Amino acid sequence: MDATPKQIPIWRNVDAALFREQIAPLGQPAVLKDLVADWPVVEAAKRSPQALADYIAGFATAQPAAVVTAPAAVKGRFFYSDDLNGFNFVTDKQPLDAILAELMRHAADADPPAIAAQYVDIPSTLPGFDRANGLSLPPPSATPRIWIGNQVIVAAHFDLFENIACVAGGRRRFTLFPPEQVRNLYVGPMERTPAGTPISMVDFDAPNLTLYPRFEQAMASAQVADLEPGDAIYIPYLWWHHVRSLEPLNVLVNYWWNQADPDVVSPQLLMLLALISLRDLPPAYRQAWRGAFDHWIFQTDGDPTAHLPPQHRGALGGSTPGFLRSARAGLIRALGGQPG
């Protein structure tokens, strides 16, 4: 492939006001250079991998954390099995200090097994860590989570959140794609995923352009960044991101949040419902519904209720708590279940 991804813009001296007023409103990825360079965990990482492991283990409780492992043969790429009926990794639970010890045991191996503790809740698993290594940019509702592993590769995927990811130790390469590149990323099954959201089937190290020819178009719009300890990255809502960890010990702390009303039905669920209700309609019917969605949902031609008095706009005028509750109950009934 000839396409060279462009670099994600770098912002320096970022504080909460700059992030809230200038960076987030752009809706574009941003490298937040040295955002957490003063964290004690980053200072430990700069001393040595062992100092980093010891620092984190000093906070660890006996509470087990999810750990994903795969043989050295997968070259760090967590993915499906060859027949797509399963995965090439196994998931277990272990205390974080044991996971860290196993990572250090393999730190000098030329071809180590892939090991990663993922999505670990910091307040319950590492009490006190978040007070020593805090961040004011995300909203208070964003619970910090820690990701610890060796040279692993996470396939391109999206999250239903905005995300600030901080490199506390090691180095990571992020490759990002805007949401509309979904058409060129060749997404796998929606109902069976490695970690909850669909992933790209393309092996970024050896893309099969015969099977995935439009991947070249995706790479033409890709943005990349290599992050060092103390750096952070802002990943906007629904942006696809492929993450490669580059050192024998890598530590990431991230914060997810979502500005949507928590009572709103997940758009991902809506997508699944559309698959079973719209996709297989006759083409003319689908086209008719496309026009309806463009008008009422995406509002491509302006406010569809502007001609109605506000008191008579009903559901078309905005989702009230009462409407959301009744709509949710009606949806459950329509699908054959009972509202809880």
C-alpha cells in the first residue's frame, strides 16, 4: 500500500479548560503531549519496567482481574480462531500482582506469549492509585481503568464512548479512522466479538488486499500517533482505533464517558434491530425507510417539526423521560419479552 497515514495533531500544555473549549468541540483525535508526565506511575516507568511493575503491585488487592493470554505463535494479535468459531486466546482471572509477575518473567523472552490485563477497574482493584495519578479533564463520572500487557495488538474497533487514554508506561501506536470508514474496514460478526464491539478483520501487518481491497481507502484517511510515557490521546465517540503495544511491559490508563442520556436505547441495539427489521425488506421498501430516517432521525433537511406548535410535537420534538420509559417497555413487548 502506498498510503502514508497522517500524524494526529499534537496539543501541549493541555488543561481542562483548553480540552473542553477547544479540543473536544473539534470532534477530531488529538495527542495530548505530556499530559500525565508528572504522574508517579510515569516516573516509575521511566526508571525501569521492574520499577513500573513494583509501583502498580504496591496498590494491588487480592481482587482478580480479567487476563487474556495467547501463545507466542499469534505474534501478539488477539483475534478469531482460523474457523471463526472461537478465538485464538483464552480469558482467565488472576490478581494483578500475579499478572505483573508473569509479564516480568517473560520480559526478556525473544518470542513471549501474549499477555494482557484489560478493562480493569482501578478504584476497586488498585485503591489509592487514582488519587496518586489523577486527571481533571474527563467528567467525574468517567471511572479510570487500567490496561497492562506486553507486545500485544488490539484489532481496529470502536467504542460507544469518548475516550482519553494515557500511556503510563511503555509505548503504544494508535491508528485511528473516522466512523464513516466502517465501509472500508471489513468488520467481523456483530454478535460474536473478542471484547464486546465488532472488529476489523484486516491484519494490519499483512493486509490481504485481494480479500479486502477497500482497506487501501481506509488507510488513506487514517491518522497515527506513537505515544511515550506521559502522553495521552483523545479518541472521539465511535472513531475506529487499532492499538499496538510496543514494549515488554505497557501500561495504559483510560477514561470513558458518553454525553448521551443514559435512558436512551443503545444505538448499537438499534443497529441490530434494523438488521432484523429493515435489511431484508424489498429494495423499494428500504429506500422508502431511508427517506424517513433521513428526514426524522438525521434531519438532513432541517427541523422536521418546525411547522408544529411545541406542545404538539410529541416524540418528534425530543425524548422526555416518560416517553423513553414507555418506548422501552413497548419495544420489549414487541420483541416478546417483559419490561423489568
